[in-house]
Amino acid sequence: MKLRFWGTRGSIATPGPTTNRFGGNTSCVELVTKSGRRFIFDCGTGVRLLGMHMMANAPKPIEATILITHTHWDHIQGFPFFAPVFVPGGRFTVCGPSGTHDSLPDTLSGQMEYTYFPVRLGDLGAWIEYKELPEGDHTLGDVRVITQMLNHPANTLGYRIEADGVSVMYVCDHEPYWEGLWRADVAPGHLDSILHAGDRRHAEFLLNADVVIHDSQYTPEEYPSKKNWGHSTYRYVTEIAAAAKVKHLFLTHHDPAHDDAFLSRMEEQARAIAQASGSGLQVSCAYEGCEMTIEGDGSGHAPADQFRAGATLSNRQHLILIADDDEDLRILVRKTLTRGGNLILEAAGGHQAMELIKSRNPDLVLLDLLMPSPSGFEVLRWIRETAESRDIPVVVLTAQGDEVSVRTCFELGATDYLVKPFTAPQLDVRVRSSLARARR
């Protein structure tokens, strides 16, 4: 497969003399298989240059599959300037995550209203099909595409492409589930030493990939002030890629404040981390114009049964129980989740929560750990030991941020673990993700 970077910047385009080396355009990556099938990851401002290149060089009529991670502006703002979609005869399949509040065409057309742009989405000349993908294993043409939800304040998909004996991954935007990646009681560097089940699942998604292109917007020093913004540090990405036995890692979604000199230093530091891991991982900072041909032997392909086909989250009303003695937090949960059409049950203590679970059988439980007896730990244990409730997804919401509490909750069967304070979008995405996985 042939890989080329057209945009590597995150958040907003930053053209200028200090970003010439790594580039100033926002996210866009092109991947072409040996059979000529073209995939385009994200439509940031870099897709304008790709479109010009395709108009001059691609076989006619122009065809491509566009894989959008999510619809934050820096990942779609170049779409109205992508010249091939204006040409009659062209054929494009535009894919994005399912389960969002607005459909993919509705979101794309929003930035092409006359207020912002002179051509509407429906007036484009090319034939365009839209597909909303859940998590799981998909086949697009002759190519296997595996998707997994990422940890970002919007429904976001990571993509794993497998073809020609090669596995290439595009993972933008993603934040660690847990700041301390490794368990203190297990030697780091292996998947079973990863503390949070979400991070462990993320590492399994990356496992043995030939190339991983991963969001690494922040340094470890910057991250505390950027927590809950939905992005990774280069240390987290390098360590988890090394543990997952990735062969080549590209760091991307560069912060607008990071100039070429800064990114060069970050690349050196990431390479030192990879070397210290003893994994053989190759690390590079992605830059505009970077091209490579990827050869593989199929050893990086995921087993056929590793990623089950996902279930699309239905628009039906879900019944969600919030069990927490903090009334203000219950109000936040109710306001956040009722916007999506959910019905909320409330419990201020463990006994009330158990009674509501028995009588109402909710679709999901949000569970505090420290509330009037019985505690959240005991309620979680009871849920998993009771036949009628053992399959209900449980998201722990707690101020208990220590490693022992996290490990105990996952050992008891928690689906996810979210530390207070958290943002409303973060809660919404984690709930949607847990509900979608429970429906498989």
C-alpha cells in the first residue's frame, strides 16, 4: 500500500515559516491499495491539496472512500474545497461514526449553508453515498476495515485497514482513559499490565499493526491543563504502541503552538522512549508530503474473530439509572443524557439503587462508589452476581482516583470508570459507547 500525508496539524491550520517542515494543514491522510482502491482519512484543510493532486493524476472517473473519524471542524473543514466532489461522474463513499445526534450529511451540509459557503452539499456533481459505521469488522470493497470508538468528547472512530498483507491504522482523536497507564504491581510493557480496561482495549486494537498514525497533540507536561480535551501525549502513544508490538508509529495532530523545532525535540524524546522499551518500534513525527510504500506479510492482520461486527445504537429511549448521593451531579447527568432522549432514574444510595435495578431493569447504571450503604463496590458485586442484572453495563463515576479502586472495579466487572470531575460531552460519549457495546 502507498501512504501519503496531506495534513498533520490539529485544531486549526497554522501556515507560516515556523511550520514548513511538519506542515500547517489540518488532518488528511491518503492510502492507496495495490488494486487502486483509495482511502482518505479525514477532510481537514490538507484535503484541498489532495484534491488538486487527484484531479491531475488519478484515473478518471475519480473514486475514493472517505473515512471521517468525527465531525469536529478541523477534520471536515476542507471537504467543501475538495475539487473531485464537484465533478460529475465521480463516486465517493463517505463514512463516519454511527450514534451521533446528527446524521453525517446533515453535519457536512451545515458548514456548506449559504451563510458560510456558496455551494450546498446537494449541489455537488459527484455521486456520494454516506455510511455510518458502528464499532466492529466491516468489508468495504475488497478491503477489511475495523473500527473502534475512541475516547474523545464526540463520537469518534479509529480505523484499521487490512489489505495486501499490510495493516495500517489511523487513530485521531483519542485521550488516555487513565493518566497512569501502567499498574504498579506488574512490570510495564505488556498488555496485561495496563491498568484501565479502556486503555487495554485500545492497545488490543493496535496490536501488531504495521503502521499506526496516532494523535499525540500534547507533551506530558501540557496534559494536566488539557485533560478532558480528548487528545493524547506522545509518551502515552509511544508506550502503548510499544506494548502492542506496532512496527512503525507516526505521531500526528500536532498542536498549533508546536513549531518545527518543538516537534523535532518531541520526536527525539518519543524515539528515546521507544528505544528504552526494547520493542524495536520505529517512531516518526508525521509531516506533510511524507510518502511511503508499505510491504507486509500478513502477520499484522487481526484474527478473524477478534473484532465482532458492531451493533448500531438505536434511537430508542434508553432507561439509565444514576446512583449517587450528590444531587448536583445527578442534575448534571439528567440534563446531559435527557438531551439524547434517555429516561433517567435516580437513587441517592445503594439500597435504593438495588431496588430500582430489580424493579425497572435499566439499560445502563451510572454508579458512585462512596454513597450511603451499601457502597458502590457492593452494589457492583451484587449486579454481577445476580442473573437478571449481570449483563447491564455499569459505568463507575467517582472521585476515587487511586489505582486500587480502579483495579477493584474492573475486577468486579465495571464496564467503564470515569473520575470526577468530568465534562458533559465526555459523559455522553462514554454512555453511548457502553450502550453500543452492550447491544452486540
